[in-house]
Amino acid sequence: MPPLADPASAGASLFELVAELFPLHRSLTGDGVRETLARLARHIPLVIHEVPSGTRVFDWTVPDEWNVRDAWIADPTGRRVVDIRRSNLHLVHYSVPVRARLPLAELRHHLFSRPDAPDVVPYRTSYYAPSWGFCLAHRDLAALADGEYEVCIDATLAPGSLTYGECVLPGETDEEVLVSTHICHPSLANDNLSGIVVATALAQELTSRGSRRYGYRFVFAPGTIGAITWLARNESRVDHIRHGLVLAGLGDASAFTYKKSRRGDADIDRVVPHVLHHAGAPHALAEFSPYGYDERQYCSPGFDLPVGCLMRTPHGAYPEYHTSADDLGFVRAEALHESLRLVLAVIDTLEANRVHVSQNPKCEPQLGRRGLYAPAGGGDPRADQLALLWMLNLADGRHSLLDIAERAGMPFAAIERAARLLSEHGLLKEAV
């Protein structure tokens, strides 16, 4: 991927990766997940983990592995009216193998459509209740003629493994930032190829940096069972996680939505809204609820990790959600790039958020003779000067840069720049 300094190229590169991954037949387990992770590993140092079927992970059990080679329905004339080769949404995921002939009246019990959206193919799964079925547009379902139909689901559902990927970038400390995204959905561009490519580009950008305060742990795992499996296998190390984000649905053109962690007042719950506000990005804030993406696993009471969720339109709140309309025409390169830039700004804020102590706490130091009343960064001189004064006044060893930015009502970057200048002139020291 190109450097972020070139927004047009970066956005196009993100979209190209979405397009590359779009046809792959991802599901909860199987070769489609492995192929997806293998392609991501071309961009970032990704370690692939395989967890055997039957492994107990808290109250859950890793399911059998599912792979499909072919699936179709042929009408009485032999014409294939439903074919997974046209769209991998046509098959209900985790359908058991079937080879049969049956009348339309019986076949209908295994056909699913959206009467309210007659032109789209819905996305359905049957992960934990063995069955089979096909999805198709309601217009196509209504057009099926009576007669005997041939059904083929050439699939395997047998002991294998659950596959997830992990990219770990060490930092200067053993404290970590967790970035998690789900990889189980098939040809759905926004949900969640957008989250996958933004997380990948973020890991790539952080890999290129010379030093990092925090370590970064990127988890690419199937929804729910994948996060649960990761937590079960990493229970001893989660105490190192200081901040976390679940990334999903970041490619549509709508405003951002940030869903807070269970704690509600964790640093991540303050940083993301601060960045959104000062970036001028339209957004909504949502309180935590135990429904949604994998933040609900990371925020379960036994872990209560400081993990929020960043998305654009929330899941289920846009008509294209979990349908064939969530295609390559629904996501936008510029939206992907904006999402990446925003997440990177969140990371930069977390990295730079320190606590300082004034070395001249009794009255204001004389800034003029130090040249600090000159414009500090090419911006508004008065704002730069005010940032210096706020920084000096609250640098008491108790207030972080984020605390000061919030109280001053100023962008974090302005306060961080003031702290850097004051430190260079010996007026501040970082608290130990």
C-alpha cells in the first residue's frame, strides 16, 4: 500500500484490497478464511493460528470446520436458478452436504429471501444448528415454476480447526493496544472487508514507524467464537491491554459512530470522541450495550477490557446490511481512507498522551524572552499562546495532555505541541 501522505493512492489501494478479497468464500472456519489471512500476510507480519475443533473455550466449543466446493439448484429444465459461483451469499453458511431431487413445495422450506427488498440476496448462516438452505432474491423465488428441482451442496462439515490471524508489533513498554476485526463474512464489502483492510493498513503504517510507546496486537478472527477463542488462549496476557478498538463497517459514506466500552470512561472512550470532534467529522456516540460486534466479548464482565467499537453506520441500520447490496459499489475509497486517517489520529493521541510537571510552577514563567510568544506552529498565534498557558497551569503531575485538551476545549495536537515546546525550553518535565 502507498504511504498515507498520498490520500488518493492510499484510498485506491484500500479499495483494491477490498476488491481482491471480495470473492473469497469466508465463513466461520475453512479455507476461505485461510486464504484471506494468507493474502493479508503479504502486507503485514501475520501469524496464523489453528485451534482444533472440539476445543473448549469458556462456555463454547470450537465447531467443526466447514468447506464448500460447489452448491446449486437446477429447475425442472436443468437450468441452474441458484448457483454459488455467481454469489457465495446464495448458500446458507454451514449448510450440511445435500444431493437430492424434491418438489418445489418441499424445497421452499429451504429457501430464504427478503420480501421487503425483493432484488437483493440475503446473507444467512446456520452455524450451530445443522441444516441446509439457499438464499435468493425474492423476485427470483416468486418466479420459480412448479416441478421437481435438483439440489447439490458439495460441502464438508467435519473436525478441523478454527483459524485466526494475529499481528503483534512490540512497543517500548509491555502495555498494549488491541485492534480487532471480524473476518467470517463472505462477499460483504462494508461488513466487514472495510474493517479488515483498515486494520491491515493501520498495522502496516505502525510497522513502518521507528518506535512505538505501546505494543500493538491486531486480531483478525471470526465473529464471536473467534474473539472468545482468542480470549481463552490469551487470558494470562490481557492485563497488558490498556486501550482497544473493534473496527467494522468503515467503508460507507455516512457519519462515524463510536460505541463506548463497558467502562464508559476509559481513555479510549475519551480519545475517540475528542479526535472526531476536532477533526470536524460528523459522528454519533453510543453507550455500551451487550449486543453488536466483538466488543461485547472483550467487555464481558470477567475481562472488562477498555475496548470500544468504531464504525460508520451501525450494524443493521442500513438497508444494504447483510445483503448482496453490500457490494463493491457500496464502499468508497475516500471513506476507507478517511477511516484509516481517523484511527491513526486516535493512535497518535494515545501514543502522545503523557503527564507533565512544571519546572516553574510559581506564577507564569516569562515566555517572551524565550521566544515562546511567537507563533508556535504556523497556526493562530493567540491559540498557540493559550495552549502554552493551559499547559503550564495544569502541568501539576496529575493532568494528562488529554485532560488539559478537554478542559481547554482545544485540539490535542495543540496541547501536545505546547508541551513539546515548553519541554525543549526546560519549563516542563514528563512525570515518572
